[in-house]
Amino acid sequence: MILGQNQYGKAENRVVRVVRDGATHHIKDLSVSVSLSGDMEDVHLSGSNANVLTTDTTKNTVFAFAKEHGIASAEQFGIHLARHFVTSQESIRSARIRIEEYAWERIGVPGPQQHSFVRTNQETRTAQITFDGGAWQIVSGLKDLVVLNSTDSEFHGYVKDRYTTLPETRDRVLATQVHARWRHAWTGDAAPEPPGDWDRSYRQAREHLLAAFAGTYSLSLQQTLYQMGSRVIDHCPGIDEIRLSLPNKHHFLADLTPFGLKNDNEVYYAADRPYGLIEATILRDGAEPGIPVDMTNL
Amino acid sequence: MILGQNQYGKAENRVVRVVRDGATHHIKDLSVSVSLSGDMEDVHLSGSNANVLTTDTTKNTVFAFAKEHGIASAEQFGIHLARHFVTSQESIRSARIRIEEYAWERIGVPGPQQHSFVRTNQETRTAQITFDGGAWQIVSGLKDLVVLNSTDSEFHGYVKDRYTTLPETRDRVLATQVHARWRHAWTGDAAPEPPGDWDRSYRQAREHLLAAFAGTYSLSLQQTLYQMGSRVIDHCPGIDEIRLSLPNKHHFLADLTPFGLKNDNEVYYAADRPYGLIEATILRDGAEPGIPVDMTNL
Amino acid sequence: MILGQNQYGKAENRVVRVVRDGATHHIKDLSVSVSLSGDMEDVHLSGSNANVLTTDTTKNTVFAFAKEHGIASAEQFGIHLARHFVTSQESIRSARIRIEEYAWERIGVPGPQQHSFVRTNQETRTAQITFDGGAWQIVSGLKDLVVLNSTDSEFHGYVKDRYTTLPETRDRVLATQVHARWRHAWTGDAAPEPPGDWDRSYRQAREHLLAAFAGTYSLSLQQTLYQMGSRVIDHCPGIDEIRLSLPNKHHFLADLTPFGLKNDNEVYYAADRPYGLIEATILRDGAEPGIPVDMTNL
Amino acid sequence: MILGQNQYGKAENRVVRVVRDGATHHIKDLSVSVSLSGDMEDVHLSGSNANVLTTDTTKNTVFAFAKEHGIASAEQFGIHLARHFVTSQESIRSARIRIEEYAWERIGVPGPQQHSFVRTNQETRTAQITFDGGAWQIVSGLKDLVVLNSTDSEFHGYVKDRYTTLPETRDRVLATQVHARWRHAWTGDAAPEPPGDWDRSYRQAREHLLAAFAGTYSLSLQQTLYQMGSRVIDHCPGIDEIRLSLPNKHHFLADLTPFGLKNDNEVYYAADRPYGLIEATILRDGAEPGIPVDMTNL
């Protein structure tokens, strides 16, 4: 019997950090999940916890670091945490920090008091920071960004076999819920300090994903996916790889002919299940793939 | 044995309506639930469906009406549907239409083509239209609008009994997920035509809820709730009643003292359960309550 | 402006009670939600908490009572809590306790040690206890019990209007997710002590619901619903009223004719949305309805 | 720019198969997700669908195969589907079928009619079948099986650092929600026919997981995890690898001391978040790991 890959930690620590700049407040709202790996044979085989930094301690560290280091960005916060776990405990060889970030915007009020916020909810930002004592891997991303084109999408020319019944179409609604992860080129080898502005990098990648979705005349969701991913690689030199998982949120034309009505691409039924699921990785020339095929939510 | 209140229909019809104004498209995205009541003794007692308009037909009607009448607003669409069911079938005495509306905003692209959208997800708009052949009841609302004040909230002076351990506080985070429903004064009696602009009315009520939440220096969530509700009644003459259900999304100050750190209202733990739940109705003088104590999601 | 119905309390207190009978353990696993009403004008209008027993204290009371009174049943535990809040605080006029109970069964192991359990998950048991200082109302129930008959269900003879397309059927799958609440006759007026065995009463009602669902040759889901409800009223003398909410979990026959295959009621597509929703109350002769039309989950 | 790993298909096809053995019916209830890979450069780069078997066709195939081949087991059904896609389309090089199975049990009724069922809901069974035209990989599993030991769990002797506050304990509740996947040794190389009874194999693995959980006196959740996994490897010769993901569903002792009450391991608070998350793979000697670190739900 062999103990294979193993990891442990505290998941979904919900930390909210308030910064008071006079009467103007700022907030960061994260869910932080810690996974540690290392010399953990004993705890699995005999139950000895002598090498185990408890998951409760990893939770405490998240909250303490929110005070000690602040939360400049999800990525920077994860770098602080991963470095700490790997460098402070001999038995910990590798740390993976996963973060979800929930965005807020100000509720505008008269006067200098600015401490009221409303959650935007549009998408969830994600970050995964992995450190093994030598190299870093930083994967940023987003999920649950729902987009729709009401035209400029065709679908035809596909294989027909015994089980094919789908009619071809020259004008359909194309909608999807974007789940994307992109891996940054930075690993710490050449440049010990991480590149500058993670929030700006996030906004740029997000803008390119939206622009490519909106700007592509689509012959298939695969084509749209490739346009989205390759545009990010093209425009963001710090990003070497991106993986997209795009459920085809089917909008079927409602059949109104039994009622003597013509449906000129006006009335759609938004279906839940089943749904097409299109997934692919796009890499910069020369880059090695580092994002797993399956991207979990946590 | 007596058959009491009963109703039936098709729930969660997901209809999306596209309107093409040249190269500029507009969309409405609804989930429509139909409930019908009437002479339904037979179907319960003997299984005779002679008085039953099937739930499948009510679904078809939703999609056909999206073509025939368009979707000017959730409320107006519900009025069309409720009137149809009650006036076209003798056995149907009353219809209740519940609608959720999901908002989209444009993805800006260069050029005249404007048919790309991203879901906002901030809150879900709701509408309930009830018609019994005589009077109308229109209840609009929203849910899942998450708001937070990072200061200007105190909590003290409460009852202490044997089971009280909560320390008083002069500065806390106040956060909630707003679930609100408001009943319009219009019933069709005095004015056969419904009042004008339901979308404008929605935006106004929403703005007043946010402004009252942000603008209230709070001594209790009940006080904030009352300010939110009464501000809507004050500023929206067409609204006679509002009910708010406000979960207290607790943000507990993280205890950093074991680590030798001071937490000066900077680092919070956002808790899930349990949560305070504060609910109340505010009525215009002279109005009779019409919104039930329990507000379901559907 | 008038303050209408209002209530507050701590929702979803997750309390687990272990009883050790030697090496044999027993557990009760509840989610308890407290709602209190009373003299609460001040806290809404001025923010004065002088009449407010905090929601945190109601949470503490739930956990303390699990020790002091034990949890004989969800209903009995709710009676203890409701009586306490109404009788111990002058400002509290009424208390409503809502409980969800999660069932566990033993994992059989050799030897006398019996402290291992696996959650059954089949349905969630519910109880709502309301007390205003005088009368009691006890409503028990269940939700998420999913049942299916693979035959003995027909559907035909219904109204056909312009929007009807559904073909009649003489053999279909009938499936639903039972959400039921039943009100006990006991109010404390005639008999101060509540009736005996709430767990036994629950098992009986549940068994009758299942037996009626399985034993009814169905011409409509309404007929099945009525058989289920009336069987409970018939066989359970302590129950005066029952309300059922039955989503029609549609199982559509897959169309295999394009593939040259015959589908003799063998292959079905289980649809999510939209779904028929059939709801009704059945009352014992002479009973007044007490269960609201809308049954929320909480 | 390089197109990396890519796959597509229809996800969550909800197929229910009824088999009529006279008056006794049997049902299988699956959610089937298809993922295909192969020569898909063109559709990504130019939008040409000439190599694309549509996701709609893969859906049709699922329903047609439920008729043509029946559903002997989730694994066997997935083998039929994967073989078909890879061998019938030149452009498809690999197929991965993921299946969730929902269990039903009979509602006992008098007489020969046996066609009534109630969903058990205890856990969801999973299966993943992968075929590349040469070798097979079959991974079976389960998720959402919730188990609890009310004693025989200790936790102490762990690392203490600056952020450690957790007190050691000699008696705690240990509860988790089991997510397990196990890889079968069969790949088709030595024996072209898959091994016999997948349902029996599933029941055995499940029983060993439960027995090991219940029978282990636990000094850490890692130790319990290892006992669960190694027992499966020990007792199931057809299984070469198992991966377990075990959230520590914390049950914290309620602090009743402020109320003058002693809590002798009787009253617990069941927490939601954060939670410990313990994950590991156990392999038969000589086996190569084949189950990814991250196990998604789909």
C-alpha cells in the first residue's frame, strides 16, 4: 500500500478587511482556502500529529495576516500566506492558497462619509497561489460571468450520424457562463519580486474576454472560446496560459406555430439541462501547460 | 373532509424576449410562474379534468404572450397573463402570476452592432400580479441585494437575561441581504388602467432602499429596516405597503489578541449561520395589510 | 405611517444533541429558527433596544435548553423554547419556533460500541410551534421526499383552448417532491399537556402519505394530492388540517422515432424547469384553516 | 499560440430507464455527461464544424442507447457510450463519460403491483469511463455520504506556532461528508471483457468505507481517511487506487458555562464554514496514480 498525493488545510475562511482612509472606507471580501503538503506519512499511518500544523492554525493565520500584511490583492495575500507556511514549518513542503473575491461598489451618499457598499455579484474573481519553496505558480481567474449575444451566431456544417436530429441554423442566441483561469508567467526564478498590479491585470484580462465574446461573429462556441483565450494571450504579456470552461446556455426558439404566430428570433426558452460544455486551453508559444483539465470551484 | 385553498399552474417558465431596433437589440429575461384557482373540486375528488386548463397550456400561453403582447415590464406582462386566464376560462376564478426578472447590461463595442450583454446579477427583481376578475393586487420587489455599512452602527441597551452573553458595541459592521416586497395602491377600482411606468417605479423604490440603508446611523437593524421601509412609503405615493426581510449577515471582529495584534475594527469574519432575521411591514396610514408574513422565493 | 406585523430572532441554529446510554449513543440533529413578536415599536422607531431580547440570546437559549430539557422531539423542544420566551419576557407576546430535523441511522458494527451514524437524507422533517401566551399551534411536516410511480397514471379530458398542444396520455410516469405540513388539533385549551408521541405521529403521517401516493391510480396529480391529504386526516385523529405542495417532476418520454426505435414507456427525460405545481389544503370537517397558502422553507 | 487540451460534449443528460418485469418495475436514474476529444483544431481556429459530432447528437445517443443497450449499471452504460463515440467517428480520439446515479427504493404496497418508488438520497453514486481507442480507465465513486462518530476521536500532539490557539481534546465528535473515487485495475489490455458485477463492486467498496470509518479509533482525520482507503484496497482486488476528499464537518462543543451548565459532550454546534479539508490518494503497491488531485462534481 502506498500513500499517494495528499494535502490538508482549512477551506473557505471568510475574511473581510476594512481600511479606513479618514471618513472613506475601503473593503476587501475574500474566501480563503489553504492546502498544505509535506512530510505527512505519520499522521496518515499512525495518527501522530507531530508534523501537523492544524487546520485551525491555518485559519488563524489567515485572519492575523489580514491585519499584519493587509490585503493589497487576492494574489498578493496568497503569496504572503504560501511563503509563510512553507518557510516557517519544516514539515510543510508545499502550500496552495485558493481565494474567491467578492466585489463591492460604493452606495453614493452626500457628504464626506463613504462607508456604505453594495455587492456587485456580477462574477466571482478567483486566485490560486502555489509555492513549493522554490518556484511559484499564480493562476488568476473568474467564474459565473454570464454573457449573451442575441445574434451573429451560426451553427451548421457538422457531422450527421444516425443519431443526429439538430437542424442547422444561421442565426441563434449564443450565451454562456464564463469560467476562466489564466496562469501568469512569473515563477520567481528570474525576478524574485512578483509583477506589479494584480488588480489591473485582472481588469485587463476580464475586459479582453468580454470584448472577444462580443466582437466575434461565431460559427461555433469553440471558435468563440478560442478568440476569447487567444485575445488574452495576445494582449497580456504576463499571461502564458488560459483555460476556459464554457457551458452553452441554450436559448431555444419557442415554437409558436401551433398558435398561428411567427417567431422571428424574438421569443426564446432558456433551458437548464442538459447543456453543451466546451473546454479548452490556449498557450503562448513555448509555454508548458500547468492548469489542470478539471477546474474545481474550490 | 373539506377541500380548502388550492391552486395549480406551471412554475418557472424561463422566457427571454429579444426586441430588434435595427442593429440595437434589447432583451427581457424572466422566470414566470402561474397559479390558477377556481372550480377545482372535481379534479381533486374524482380526477376529472373537465375544468382544468393544463399547466402545459399555461406554459404555452406565457411564450405566446411574449410574442403577442411583448414584455413592457414584468408587472405589465403579468397583468396580461392574469387577465387572460380569468376572463377566458369560466372555471378559473383567480390567477396569480409571479415573476423574477434578471437584469442585463450592454457590453460596449465599437460600431452600430449592439447585441451583446452581460448579466448584472446584483439583485433579482420580483413581481406578483393577482386578479380575481374584479380587483388587482400588484406587489413588486427585489431580493438578494447585499449591502454593508462598515461603521455608524451601534448595538447596546438591550435586555439581559440568564442566557445573555453578547457584549455591547459602539461600532460594528452592519450588513444584510435585502428581500423587499411593496404593494401598489392601484387595484383597478378607481382607475381601470394601471399606472404608467413600472420600471421607473422599481428604480425609485430601489434607490430609496439603498439611500436609507446608507444614510441611517443605526442603533439596531430594526431601526434601519423601518427607515428603509418608511422612506419608500414617504417618497413613492403609489405604494401603500412594504415588507422587508433582513437577515443580519454577521461580521464578527476576529480575535487577534492571542497573536499580540490589535484589531481596530479592521479584520472581520463573515459568518453564515446562524443569523439574525429581522422582518416587518410598514403601511401608509389607512392602508390594510395585504402582503403575507412569509414571503417565499417563488 | 404604521408599523405592521414584525418579528425577529436567530435563524438556523444548528444544534446536535448526543445522549450516551452506556456504549450506545443517540443523536438529534436540528436547525432551530426563533421568531419573536411583541412590544417592538420603540426599537423600530427610535432604535431603543430596551424591550429587545437579542437574537444572540435566543441562540444561547437554544443550546442551553438542549442541555437543560434535552430534545425528546422537535415539537417538544419547540414547545419548551416558545413557552420560555413568552413567559419570561414581558415585551415578548408571541413566539414562533421553526425546526428542521435531519435523520441519522446507525452504521452497524460488531461489539457493544454503537456511536457511528450515517445521515439518511431521504427527507427533511419540519416542525413549527407557535405560542401567544394562550393558545398553541403545532404544525409538523416534511419536505424533499421524492416519489415516483412508473405507471397507473393517466392524463386526459382537460380543457383545450387556443394555446393547448399537450397530447392526452393513458400511461405516464408520475413523480413529485412532497412538501407537506399538517396542523395538530391540540391547542392547549382543553388539555394543557401536549399529546404523547410526536415521533410516532410523524412516522404515521409519513407512512400514510407514501401509501396513498403508491396506492392511487391517478387521473391527475390533484387527485393524488387529495388522496394523500385525506388519508392523513382519515387515519390520524390528532391532525385537523394538511397542506401539500407537489411539484410535478415531469418525466417526458424520449422521442426515439428518428432513430428507428420504439419507446414503449421505457426511456424518459427527467426535466427540471418549468414544472407543474399543485397545491391544496385538506381540512377535517369543522376545522378552520390555519396553515398559510405559502409554505416557506424556513 | 497553441491550442492545448480541449474537449466538448453534452453535460447532465437526465435519463430514467424503466424495465417492466410483469407487474414489477425496475428503474435506473442517471445524469450522464459526455466529453469528446480529437481532431478539433479546425473548429477552434476557423469555426468549421466538419469534424464535430454535435453535443445535441451526443445527447440523442444517450437516450437511444438507454433503449438499445439498457442500463445494466452506470459503468457498463458508460462503456457502451465511450466505445461508440471513439469507434464510430474518425475525428473522435477519446471519450470520457461521467455519470451520477440516484438510488430509489420500493414503496411496499400489498398485491402484485410494484411500480412505486421513493428516492433514497443518501449518497450519489458516480462513475467515470474513459476510452482512447486502446485502453480503458474506469473510476467509480460516491459523494455526499455524511457520517459521524460521536466518540472515539482524539486530537492532540500537533505543532504549536505563534498562531495556534486550538486546545487539545481527548474526546470529540468526528463527522465528514465522504467524497471518494476508486480506479479499477481493468484496462482492457489483458482481458477484453470488463469484469462482472459493477453494482456488487460498488456495494462492497461503500460497505468497507463505512466499516472503516465506524471501526477506527481516530487520532486524526488523516488516520481515519487512510484506514478507509486502505481497507478498500485490501478487500477489493479489482481496485488499484482510491482518492478521498473528506471535509471535517466541525461539531464544536457549545460553551454552556456562562449559564452555570456543564456540557459533558452532549450539546454541539454544527458549523458550516470554514472547515478542515483532508484529501489523499492510496495506491496498491506498484500502481501508478491515475485519479487527479482535484475531483470535480461533474
